[in-house]
Amino acid sequence: MAQHGTNPGDYKTHESTYGKVMGMMKWGTVVCVALAALVVWLIA
């Protein structure tokens, strides 16, 4: 069963993972907007 409580080592891992996820979301948004703009440009 999982242990409950805080471990200082977990915070470092959490911050690293959080930073990577936020970076992926940021670049994913940029790519989606660029792709949508390309599709609109091709249709117009």
C-alpha cells in the first residue's frame, strides 16, 4: 500500500515533472494554433 506523508525528495521530482508538463502544454498550444491557422489559410 502507498505510504502517506511528505518526503522532501518528492518535491524535487514533482517540480521537474510539473515543469515538463507545462512546457509540453505551452508548445502544444503553439503547434495547435499554427496548425489551425494553416488550415484556415488553405481553405480560404
